[in-house]
Amino acid sequence: MYQIDIMPGDLLHIRIGKGLKKELQKLIDEGIFDNQAEITREAIRDLILKYRKMKENDK
């Protein structure tokens, strides 16, 4: 299992379209996430883990 550390102060700014932002807000309104930053962190973390696992399997 990997752990991904996000350092405070190491910020990433992204732009997303209105449609995607509405979908994020639906998840927040449904109580699945507390805010957009939480959704974004979770998604990025999952992608990093996915590709690390794929890379390991290629070895």
C-alpha cells in the first residue's frame, strides 16, 4: 500500500468546466464530500495509486 503525502504550501491550481463543477457540487450536496478540494485530492490520489500499481505490474 502506498501513502501519498501532500505537503502544505505545495499548491496545485486547476481549471475545470462548468459542467464538471456542477457534478462536483452534486456530490457535495449529497453529503458524499465536504468540499471541492476534498474531491480533487481523492481523485488525484486514486489516479496516482492506479498508475503506480499498473507500473508495478509491468515489471
